[in-house]
Amino acid sequence: MFREVITTAEMRITADDLNGFATEALRQVGLSEADATLAADVLVTTDTWGVFTHGTKNLRGYVRRLRVGGLLAASQPHVIREGPAWAMVDGGSALAMRTSVFAMRAAMAKARSAGIGFAGVRNSCHFGAAGYYAKLAADEGMIGLAMANDIPSVTVPGAAGPVLGSNPLAYAIPHLPGRPILLDMATSTVAGGKVFAAAVCGQAIPSGWLTDENGQPTTDPNKLTRGGALTPMAGHKGTGLALLIETLAGVLTGAATTWQVVSWSLHDPSLPTGHGAMFIAIDIKAMLPGGEFQARLSRVAEEIRAAPKAQGVERILLPGDLEWERREQALAEGINLPGDAAESLLGLAADLGINPPILR
Amino acid sequence: MFREVITTAEMRITADDLNGFATEALRQVGLSEADATLAADVLVTTDTWGVFTHGTKNLRGYVRRLRVGGLLAASQPHVIREGPAWAMVDGGSALAMRTSVFAMRAAMAKARSAGIGFAGVRNSCHFGAAGYYAKLAADEGMIGLAMANDIPSVTVPGAAGPVLGSNPLAYAIPHLPGRPILLDMATSTVAGGKVFAAAVCGQAIPSGWLTDENGQPTTDPNKLTRGGALTPMAGHKGTGLALLIETLAGVLTGAATTWQVVSWSLHDPSLPTGHGAMFIAIDIKAMLPGGEFQARLSRVAEEIRAAPKAQGVERILLPGDLEWERREQALAEGINLPGDAAESLLGLAADLGINPPILR
């Protein structure tokens, strides 16, 4: 199946058409117009960034869960406990895009009155690109942070096999208009998708990406599904960050943790996955008023961009530069979906018996 | 000088004696009894963890600044602006240990009423081990985070030479009694001290630690002081984290940023260094009451410790395990100070004309 999927050619679609298709698919399985529109925006924005591993490609899997009960179309996330600067949100197995936007907005509301706001989430699912939620805060002049836990796929120093999730961390910092500084990273050395792709193509992977079932470094990508595990980024440091995220997004929120989390893509789609997440918003204007923050940040940003270049390097990029450039191009010329993503959308249309998306 | 320092033999001292000496040295240059005691505890605790690069070895440099005006012995950190869940602290060039404890306590006070508290710091200096301040929160049942900026020593992908500081991040999570999970990491691949040590010993360093003046990987440790730079941990991910820390601890706080920061150890000791820092405290019991957090965290921690081991591995460590074991041993048997740290203390005693510490 991977072979078939990955070798399919790229196809182009406008962001509007993709948005329309994604919204329609979610409407078909019972989401309200508002919730479907919101979730489609999360996934299509992610595709415009070129982060196709976390965009509409995954919609087919989410829809499958919505059809058989692992996700509940009519469920609404709600605050179960709160204080002056925090809120705990129960996602109620709603689509995680809905729950995550709700929770980040809750953190932002707390930040507006208290300066900083924290929102924890339980009973959620795979939330796609963490960076989307961080960006919501930056859109309103705040610094945003988003983190989530996931089923283990990453080892820890000394272990054989997976121990922690690839627990992502994203942040967004308001900078150029509509273009916050934006980092969205897993705490593994590389994403599992890169290892799968190498396996499909029969290529060896660099040493350092993966360990085998005995915990030894391997260049054989097939080991990932045979008891191996991704390596943590920067060894014990990546493990340490993943454990912090597991604690904040999983332990503290009352969500499922480590092996309690159900895989959103591989396990029984009728089961809730139980993912946890957390969001922080920091209200810049409360802490450093009057445009001073932007002036100070620009000085640092411009200094980094203007740093002496290594031989052969044309530009130094800040986090998000590539994503915003790709988005600009995608909005102007259409999104070039990789073959596996296009294939997934066509499969979804067939699953639901709806018109397929307009791909060229 | 490095040669002489690093080849000096280890010397043993009790924690009490080291504490007494450090307190006396700080009293001699005008600190109050309370401030001297507090700062000595930060530095000696760090030594008991075996983190000698950030312990009492640096006291001689701090005292030099206190004697000639770069640090002000009588200055007291104070809150310059605050809100329900945040405070901005001006360190007023007080010793950074004093300012950092003050700021973390301010964050904890905010967390006690609001659930989460943020404290930013400007006009501080090199604060030693970030983990000490994170631990203060864990001592009172909170999750603590501490970060700081520093003068650039780390490059970014595509650059030649230093661009950002090694900007540390530490966290502490209450776990076993008196032994929080504790991670304290720089955002560079390795600490500069490791590269210096290799230079002194005439040894090559592994590729990946350092880039040369042209931004190319080098195994020559001497390049660090000849236009080279440390590499960011995990490439663009480490750079992204360092930029987040620069933003939160430097830009948002009104502190000096990047090259505006004065080196606490290399530059004119009569100048304030201008470092920034930030602290976050999260009040666990507000968000997940009744011991549930500890039960949930213990399940995750024990699961990690019990994970299948790689060949030849006896134990899987959680962040802080080694530091707490070293501390237990240090308190029972004395601290084995490396030669350069012992040398620095003897030099400090000579500088001040006070009794040298009791080293064996």
C-alpha cells in the first residue's frame, strides 16, 4: 500500500477547492458547518505550509473514526475546571482540531486578563500541526505555545524500542504582519514518515535516526515496524523535552499517557484515542507595551538574518520563513499535493460517495 | 592558564565548609548575610550535583565583578511591573543568584493565586545552573521552568560564527521526596567547556560539536576561540529553542539581547552584563488535586525506568537521577572538586585575603 501511495504523482489543487472538499467531507459525517469550516482551515493551512504529513492527507483517517465512534461529530469541548490563568478542557472525543482551537482560545482569554494563560486538554485525538494553534495566539499579538503527547514511537537513551511519543512542541511569536516566527518540531531526530519513505524506496537511512529491537543504531528503515524506534533529538535532551511535554500535556491534564494513548491511524477506529495537549498564551502588550517588543524582536531577527554566511549559503532562515513562503505560493498558484495525499483525498471521496476534489 | 588549571588534582571539601567559605567571600565584598547565604546555597548545591562548571568555581569571577562595579552588592531586585499572573523584575545588577531566586519566588507567588505564574528578569548576570531555580518550584509542589539568554557562542544553520547564546532551559517536576525530575540543558550540542578541555589536552573533538570561522564542521577544538562556534543541538531545532528563549528571557523582559550581553567571565568586570532570564511556575494542585498528579507521574516514570534495556545497559535514567545520587554522596562523603574549581577557590581566598577553604 505504501508503494502505491508514495509513487503516485503530485497533483495540484487550489486552497479554496481543497477547503471546500474538506468542509464537505466533515459535514457529511455530521460536523456542524462551523466546526467543519474550522477543522478544514487547520488542515488546509497546514498543507499550504508544505507540511503535508499533517494536513488533509489525514482527513480520511479522522473521518473513519468519526463514522465508527472513535471521534464524536456532535461532541463539543468544554472547560471542566479553571482558575484566573488556566483552564482544563475535556475534548469529549470531538475532532482534535475543534478541541485544540477551543483550548488555545481559552488560554488566550486567560492571558488577556492575567498576562499568561494555560489550557490543558484531555480526551482529544491527533491534533495535526501544533504550529497552527500557536499561530492563533500570534494572530492576536500573543506568544503562543502548543504541545501534545502521542503513543510511543521514540526510544530513550539506554532503552530498546519505543518509550515516549514524538511529542511535538510548537511556538509562534508575532513578527512580520501575518508571518509570525513559527517553529513546529517533533522531539524525535526525524519524523517517522521519513523512515517509512526510505523503507518504501528500499534505501538505507543515516545512522542516528533509528535504533533496532535491541536498542542498537541501525540504517535499516524496516526496523521501525519490527521492534525498533526513532531516536530522540539530541539524545537525553530530546528525551527530557518529550518527558516535560508528556507531563504537561498528558499527566497534568488527566489525558491518556504513553501506551494508554490509542494510535489514531493504526488502531481500532471505534476507540477514543485519549490524546492530551496543552496550550500557553503570553500577552506581550501587558508585559512590554508600546511597540517596544516588536522593535526589540526585529533587531534580533535582522541580526540573525544578516549574520556572516557559511560557504555556499545564500540565506539564513528564521523558523517559519519557508512555511510562509510556501503558503504565499500555494495561495497564488495552488497547492502541489504529494501523491499519497491526493490518493487519500480520492479515497475519502469514494468512502463517502461525494464528489472528488478537483485535482490537476 | 587552562593547562595549569585543568591538570590540578581533585580536592575534597565538605558541603558545609564550602558553603561557609562561599558565604564568607560574598560577605567580604558587601553582601548581606541573607544574600550571601542564599547565593552560596545556589552554587554549592550545583557542585553537589556534580555540575562543577556552574558552581563555586565561578565565584571568583562574580566576586571580581562585585569588587569593581559590574555587580552591585547592595542592589536588590525589585518588581517593576506586574499583573495577576506575571511580574517583571529589574535585577539592578545584583548578583544573579539573588535576582533569580527572587524572580522564581515571584512566579511561584503568582502561580499560587492564578495557577500559573511568569516572571521576567532584566539587568541580571550569569545565573549559574538554571536547574536550581526550577527546583525551588518543585520544592513547593509546583512545576518550575527557568531559562536565560547569554552572549552568542552558538551558530545557527547556514551561519559562520556565533549567532545566539547557549541559552539554557531547565525544568523540575515534583516526583520522589526531595528528588524532582530535573533537566538542565544548554541548547548547544555540547557545552563550551568540553571543547576547551579538548583544546587543553590537544585532542580532536567529534565532528558535529563545532564549526570553524567559515561555518564548516571542524574537529579542531582551538577553532572555538578563533572565529568558530558551537553547533546548536539537533540543528534548526536547537536554534529554534534558543530563539524562543532569547525572546522570552531577553526581548520580552527588556534585557540585553545577543551581542548586547556582556560576557560575565571575559569582558571588563566593571560593566553590567545585562543578562535576561525568565521563570515559570505551574501550581499542580490547583489543576489536578488530590495526589492524582503524583500517581499518574509515577506510573509514567516507573514505566520508563522499566522499559526493555539496550544490550549492555543496566539502568534507564530519568533526568536528575544522576544529579540526586551525586548529591547524596557529596553530602555524605564530601564534594570532590575538580582541580580547576579548587584552584579558583584558592585564588579567590588570595584575592580577598581570607582563610582558604579546607581542601583535602
